[in-house]
Amino acid sequence: MADLFDPDPATPAQPAAPAQGAEAGGAPRPLADRLRPERLEDVVGQEHLLGPEGPLAAMLAGGAPSSLILWGPPGVGKTTIARLLARRVDMTFVQVSAIFAGVAELRKVFDAARARRLNGRGTLLFVDEIHRFNKAQQDSFLPHMEDGSIVLVGATTENPSFELNRALLSRAQVLTLRPLGPEALEALLARAEAAAGRALPLDKAGRAALIAMADGDGRALLNMVEQLFALGVRHVGADELSRRLSRRAPLYDKSGDGHYDLISALHKSVRASDPDAALYWLARMLSAGEDPRYVARRVTRMAVEDIGLADPSAVQQCLAAWESYERLGSPEGELALAQAVLHLALAPKSNAAYVAWKAALAAARETGSMPPPKALVNAPTRLMKELGHGEGYVYDHDAEDGFSGQNCFPDGMERRRFYVPVERGFERELARRAAWFEKRRRQRAAERGEE
């Protein structure tokens, strides 16, 4: 399928045709192809880039196009913007796809671009799915960008920070395209109706349902509009719409940004004690096909990181939910995960154990290989006893209150406090206990003349 808005600058503008129209001697042109805008000003939904204060407008006002990385979901106009940029600055538009192009094709593209530059014409090279190129292929663009042979415009649905080389990113401006909002999608519906010369067979509720089904993808919306026109019916209700048309699949890549963004939203909703938002993000992940075992593992991590000892039963709930899922499978077992998420969201929060563990790790790195006090080391052999191992150890249960107060840090290392319980949940009780032990520790040290 052609891009939603991707007219070729070398091709004259095509007049809008009815939805079932066809070019002479050819197959019918898809509606999305016939509704491609001819000017940047006609691109919808990306006003933050194309508006008067947007970076593209500023770049065009300066008259010198620069290399760009267009990052955004499918069907929002990445290819279109690249084509129209080439037309606006009067450059030859060349498009390659990282899915199909190899080193040999790229070399031909670079040679042709160099020849054009020598003849006084620039080349805007549009690379679709640029994140699919490996490091060496990405590096191959650099000298041609630097000598002016090409202005590179790459399109990607993946986070450029993770998928593109630092050297390439340093030579290109990253612009983020947004999913098309309801107003932009409604504008596309109006254009489709104008091109067809008739209204869609939808009432207000039906139009809203159709826009929701598109999920921010303009190309998907126009494909569904074309299906509606082909039905030849007078009215389609919102309920019937979902039966007749296929809803656009939610954007979710289990190894990409969708995966990490949604688990981050779930984690932060739990941390914010928002059970409803947490359930929503859990449902988004599972309905998009995420592995429930991955969710179970991450939810257990939330229990130990953000709840910890404020509610010791939280991790038990997560492990029980994990086991329940293993026994029940989907979809029944997913309810157990939902219950665990609700428990975590409504549990008292504490990251005191998490903070204490990180501080202890840092101290361990700082102090290197300092040995434990000899009093704490077992002496199973005569030699070890002669070396003083175990000497001076006080068996805590022999103390009057079951607490010896002896030093357990390495000799010569100042005592540190890593764990500071919060005044929430069960940690309130742990804080009381820690304070009691600290008081008795000072008393024992004073009795031994250490303070």
C-alpha cells in the first residue's frame, strides 16, 4: 500500500477521483493514494512540526534543508513529509527501504547523487525503516551527508536512541511525529467524503467509532472508509461497524518501544497507588499479546522495589498469582495477575529496602576485600584458632536480652546505616525495632568502653 501522503514531486498533481475511480488503463487507485496532499500545509496532525513555530517551518525559512530522522508510528505522514520537503526545496527525491536495499543498491544511489551534485542538483534520500540497517550500512551514509551529496531523511517506528548509531544521530535532527488525533482523522474523513461526492453511511456515534478503530493511523482510517463505501449501504451503526470492519491492531512491539513504554506505565501507576490506571495498562499489554509470564516477573519486581517490607505479603501475592497463571493459563490465569496488580497498587509503598541494597552494593565496591572481624569467622582448625579466628565472639542468645551488640562490620570500617524504614505499613514496626536495637547497640558499646 502506498503511503498515506506520498506524492512524487516528479509526478503532476492528480485530481481527486471518486472512491471507485481508476486511472486510464490501470487498476483502481486506493483512496489513501488519491488523497495524498500536494503541499506541506495540507498534512494533518503534525502542526507541532509544520506550524509557524515548528522546526520544519524554521528549516524551510532558512532555505537550507538538513538531514532528519522522522520518528513516529505508521500512517502519520513520514513518507509524505519527506516527499513534500524535496518538492519544496527543489531536490530530487529518492526513496529506498531498509527492508529490501543492500550495499550494492546504496552504492548506486550514492553514485547517482554525487553525479547530480556535480550538475548542480541536490538529492533528498528518504530511507524507510532506517533502523533496520546495521551499523556498517548506517555508517555508509556519513561521508555522503558530509560532502553534501545527499540530505538524508530517515523514517523509523523505533526509538532512534536505541536503534541508530550515535554518529548518524549527531548529523541529523530527530523529529517526533504524533499519532493522528480525532480532529486530524475527522479532517481526513471530510476529504474522503468530498472526493467520493457523498457522505459516509455513519451517524455521529458511528464516525466516532470509526475514528477510534483507526487508533491514530490515517492510512488505516482511509482503508476502512474505502471498505465502507464499497458496502453500498445507507446506514451502518456503531455496533455493526465493528462487525463489518477489522479494527486496526494496537501498536505493540514486544521487543521495542511499545513493550517498554507500557510496562513503564504499569510500573509507575502501581507506584502512584492508582489501581484503575494500573489495571488499564495491564489490560493493554495482555490484550496486545504480551507474555503473561513476563508481566508476572515484572510485577514481582514491583513488589520488592516499591512496596518491600511495608507490606511483606505483596511479593507473596505476586508469586501466588504467577503460580496461578501457570496452572490456569490464559485467559483465566490473567485474573490472578490483575489481583496482584490491585494488591500492589493499594499497598503501602516503601523503597527503603531498594535504597538500602543499592547503598550496600556501593559500599561493597568502595571497601574492596576488607575481611570480616576475626570474632565473626569460624575456627574449625587448630591453625585458625591460633590465628585468633572466632576469638571474642559473643553468642547473642547468651545475652540477657538476646542481643550482644557486637561489631559486625570489618575492623577499621566506620559503621554505616543503609536501611532506613519508612513510617508506612509494616515498616513502621520495623522502624521501631531498628531504633531499639540501635539504642541497645550504643549501650553495649558504652559498657565495653568503646564510646
